[in-house]
Amino acid sequence: MKKILIMIGAGIETIPAITKAKEMGIHVVATDLNPQAPGFAHADEAVIGCVYTPEKTIAALQKWAEKGVKPNGVMCVAVDAPHTVAAVAKMFELRAVSTETAALATDKLAMKDCFKAKGIPIPWYSQISSKAELKEIFLDRQETLVIKPVDSRGARGVLRLEYNLEKMPDYDWAFNYSQNESPTNRVMVESYLDGPQISTEGFVVGGKSYTPGFSDRNYEFLDKFAPHIIENGGQLPSFLPYDMQMAVKNLSGQAAIALGIDHGVAKGDMVVHNGKPYVIELAARLSGGYFCSHEIPWNTGVDFVGIAIKLAMGETPAHEELSPFYQKGVAQRYLFPNEGIVTAIDGVKEAQETKGIKMVEIRTEVGAVIPPTTNHPARAGVIIGVAKTREEAVSAVEKAVNCIKITTKKS
């Protein structure tokens, strides 16, 4: 009899994990609120339940389990829903992230409080409850700040308020913008630490951390989309010196353990500021953007999603599976067309035929509406290139990006 894995979420970026689990001989039951979720076509069973509302997923899975079945594992990929994973694990007595850890991982203020108490280096931060308080802190600290919802995701409501601009930010607008993206109406600010930003992704197994995923984040459009903070992909291997890479990896592992992750995955948003690594945030789940499913395997040879599935099923992977086998060049870029109605999409075939390109995914179509670029879900496509070196991969992916033209007109 096949083992059963509950996959929380069935979006497009979850499909690689669903298909991987099936390749491993596992029966996959996917849950999503959207009956047309693309992952349902790849799963063995579909259960309708809101991935961000644990009680609704629990109710749906209780009904599913009435036929006398019991899952062997639960996980989420490209969906920030560790609280739902924790609730399902508790109900079915599975090994997964705890309710307490999931709560810390989905509440940025509680996360920072935890890190501060345990000596994990983080930017200065503070909760704010009014527009007047935002202005007071901004003028008192006289530095560039990041304002964000305490409990949102996908860069929604996140703004970079740059100090010393000729035109200072509109405090009322910034506070309201962030607060409107918080389900609990809570807002926080933190220091913006300049320096290289890194995405890490790894495992904690038996109290020891492994971090095969390490990508330099690309923020070339920071000014273009200001004050919104929009990432435009990344590249591997890192340009950072080996010693600094190890320092960042060690810190991300310490942060995961500090949150209570002892048998699972952790995704870190890190920054190196003035020669020292800091944790910006940490997620208790697998990443989106195909980082875990494509970039890490192509860069290192590590079967990241396969290992994560083993952990979710309560298994302990072998030590030799967890560390990089090599370092190939990988680069990823997103597509950000002008807002408006899509009238034409050209150059896709040329992009696909560009040497070194492994993936071209267009997430829009003629007639679709492109919204303003204010968060990461606004991306209209993704391109990934692989080569012997980082530089060759970046060159290939930028050439492919230049092939594609998504034409829009104002609605």
C-alpha cells in the first residue's frame, strides 16, 4: 500500500513537488481553496480547503479521512502555510513543524523577538501603531527604514522608506498601505541594512543544519519600483568569499534551530552588512520561485525537494545527500511588463532556443490584465539559465529576457 502525503497548496510552483512525490511512489493528496488549482491535475486526490486557514483545511481533511485513510506526512511548497502544516500534523500525529514554531515563522514581530532573545543578529526593529509613530521613528533614527505588515507574504505591503530623499515619504500613505495588507492590522518597521542579500535554503536533521541552497538576490529594480521592494531573481554560485558564505550558512542554520525547527526545512532571507551577516526573515517551508525545485538541484546536484519529502514523511535522509556535489552556474530573472491589458506576447520561442536556457515560463496571456508591480505575485513570467559558470548563466538568461516582449495597453 502506498504511503500518503498531504500537500498543502496546489499552485503552479507546487507542481514539481507533487510530481516528485509521485515519482517516489507516494500517493499525493493536494489541498487548495481554488477548485481549478493547477496542481490538482497532477495530484492523486484533490481536497478543497483554504491553505491559509488551518481550521478549514482540518475540516476538509477530517471529511476526507472518514473513508478510513491516514496520511504519513504533510508539507507545503511555495506557500507560506506552516501553521496549516502544523495543524494537520497535530491532527494526524505526523512529524512536522510544531504549532509554536509555525506561529513564530508566520509572525514577523514574534520571529524578531525570538531571534533577539536568542542572540541571532537582526536589523533594529519596532512595532508601530500609528502614522505619527512612523514619522517620529523616521525622524529620530534618520536612516532608511523598511515598513511591513507583521503577518503578510509575497512582499505585499512592504516598502523601503529612503532617508534623505529630496521628497520625504508620505507617512500616512505608507502606514495605511502596510496596515491594509495585514490580516491583524499590525505594522512594524526595521532598519534597512545595505549590502548583498542572499536567499538560503536548507535542512535541520538531528539538530544539525545543512544549507545547500545559497543564491545572491538580484535587486536591480530597487529604484525603478520604489518604494516597493521587488526582487528580480538571483544567481548562483555566490560571489561572496567562501568564509562569508559559511558564516551566512551557519547563521541561517542557527536561526532555524532558534525557531524550533529540528527535523525539516528552512528558507532564509539574509544580508551581509558591513562585513557581518544578519537574518532579515526566516520561513519554515520550501521556497517559491522554483528555487528549491530547480535552481538548487541544477546548481548543486542536491535533490532538495526529494529530501524535503523524506523529512515530511518522517524519514531521516543520509548525510551524503544533504551537501552540494558541485557548483554550476544558475541564473533566474522575472518578467515585469508595463501595467495594462496584454495585446501581444512575442519572442518566447527565441528565448527558449537561447543557449543555456532551461526554463521559460509565461504566466500571462493576451487579454489578461497586468497589475502595477507592487509585490512578487505580479511577476508575469520566469526564465532560468544554467551554464558552467555564474557569468555564463547570467549572460544567457539576460539574452533570453531581451528576446521576450509583452506588449500592453492602458485599460
